[in-house]
Amino acid sequence: MNNYIIIGKVNEGKSLLFNLFSKSHKTISNPKANTTVDIIRKNISADEYEYNIYDSPGFYKFKDFNILYNKILDLNLNNIKFIYLTSSLTNEDLIICKKLYSKKFHLLLFSFKKINDKNIIFNLFDKVFTNYSDNLARLKKYLSHENQKKFIDIEVFNKKIIVIFGKENTGKSTLFNKIMNMSLSVTSPKLHTTRDSVNWDIKYKNQIFEFIDTAGYIRNRSKRKNLELERSSIEQSEYFIKKASLIILLLDANSESRLDLSLIGSLSKRNKPFLVLVNKIDQIENKFNYQQKFLKYLSSNHNYYSSLNIFFISALYTSKSKILQIVSNQLQNKFFFKTSYLNKIIKSINGELGRIQKNSKEFKIYFITAFTINQKNYFKISCNFHKKNIKPHIKSYLSKILIRELNLKGVNFSLIF
């Protein structure tokens, strides 16, 4: 598949051109310089044609372009073609185009308006879209014609969209770059480093995953939430969350807060599979005690809306294969239940348990939740007994009922009271 990368100097309208192709995944188009900081991809597909188009950060000088050029090469893309966007062709523009031509890249020249063609060296370009009042329509028609479909890619058709979501500075871009094994997203300790949602595909065990790094979540009460760039970033994140096959909520092990609980609750209500990755566990001295404390914190402060799947990781040190295995397992996870459903069966479970309790105080369940910690499954049972006083035959019989009711034959789990 051909990959068309829009390049050009700062504020030439690259994001605007990208958005005119990509009606859904729109990058932030803003008159402020350097609004786009990452390379953003969108697949353009119809019944007859298909290609990828990319937005890229603008540059001021030739040396700035070289930094972008090397970053593009690091993507290891096949069939790269460049769309050079300019409002007036300068000598420096021509130097950049000559470099691309010398490297055997195909190059298209585009302008939103008619420009003087006396400075254009036509041999540098496969096609020039600068002389007409309808340059955009001509470019779209040309790309459609040049990218006719030859076959249907079943794997791409069945692609799973994985959205990485969370507060600012939890390490979303670091995790994304680790999975992709390249520096696609700019990382920085500054807030709101990721503005546009960055997406990339990876193949794992004959399955295509499209991972999306979203901008950091901003608290509702924050004044920054109403700023233009931040508001656009939030809208992008929301768009991809709605399309997600799986949502990864990334938390920071160093900043446990009520907001974490709020985000878990809001994602649970969306009726979409999601998992919780607690990042920066490498910075915690006593990891076992921390994990126990974390679980107790969640259990005592959060009414689960659905099963939670929790892993403690380090985006810096946990292997790429381990993270992909976690994602793949969650997409096939059988241990995922809406809490509302679990609590619908409590009445019948209590009825069955009542029939085996003789000459003893009745054991009664109030609430059931399910969660997975580092691939170990648990049911948390809220009941009228202290856990020390619950007899073994009650635990055994309750496990059998849950296996039967939830079709869990062959699935290992433990009960927590």
C-alpha cells in the first residue's frame, strides 16, 4: 500500500490538507506554529482504492527538515511518497525537494491556491497541483486512480483498535513507543505533550492491532480543559474511545487518587472491554505490599460496574511481547462480567446456599464483583460473615454454582471475602 506523507514548512496548511482527506480522524488545525508535533496516519479507503496519508510536523529550515526526514525513515515504511505543500516555492523548498528526488522518492507538489510556476523545476515532481482553481479535487482524483485495490486484505479488515487512555504524564506515549519499538510519539515531562492522537499498526500472532496514543485526560474542573488545543485533543480521544475494541487505562503507581477511581467507573459504564495497567511499578520499592494496598484501596472505594483486569507494569522495562500478550488475552478474555449481571444472580445463589446450611446462621451474599490481577482471576464476595467464619463447604459449593451459572468450566479463579 502506498504511504503519502504531507510535508512542508510551518503553517502551510498540512493539517488542513490531512483533514480534508480524513473526515473522521482529524488532526488539530490551528494558526499557531508547531501545533502538530507527531506524525499522524489515516487510512483512506473506498471500494475501488486504498492508501495511507500522513500529517507531519512543519519545519523552518533545511536542517529542521533533516530531523523530520530521519524520523520518517525510522518508520520503516514501504512505498513512501511525499506531498510537498507550499504557498510559494522558495529556493530552500527546492533544496529539500532536490534531496528527496536524489533519494529516489516520488514527490507531488501541492498548493491550495494558484502559484507562479516559473520557479518550479518540473522534473523533480511526479505531478504538480499548483496551477488550477481545483487543485484539491485534482489531487484526490489522482490518488484514487493511482491506488486502485487489487485484493481485499482480510487481516486489515478484522483489525482490532486498542486505545491507550489516562491522565497526563502517566506514560502513555512511552508505552506506545515501547509497543511500536520506535519513537512515534513525542515524550516529555511537560503536560499535554501529545496533542493529536497517534496511531500505528502492529501484527501479533496473525492479528492486526491498531494502537492509538491519546492526549492526556484533563480534569473537568481544570481551566485548561476549555482551551482550544486541549478541547480539540479531548474530542479526538473521545472519538477513538467510541471506536475501540479494547481500552487500556494507564495509571501512575506514584499518584494514586480519586480520579483513578472516577476514570475506572466512567470506562466501566461504556460497555466496552478495558484493562487497567498500573505503570511505573519499577519506581515502587516494595512491590508486593504496594499491590496489596492498591487492591484494598480499589475494593474499599469503588463500586465495580464490570470486571476489572489489572496488571502492574513498567512502560520502560516490561517487554513488548509481555504487553502484547496481555492485550491479546484480554481481547479473548472469558472472565469478564458486568457487575449488574453478577448481582442479578445473587438471589438464586443465596437460595441454593440456604438449602445446604443446617443448624447454623444463614450465609448471605450482598454483592459480587470480578477482577483479574496479573492474570489471576478473583470474585470478591461481600457477605454477612467475616472471612474467618466462612466454612469450607460453603466456599466449595459457591464456586460450583459460579462455574455453572457463568460457564467457567476450565477457568481458574479464587474467592475473596
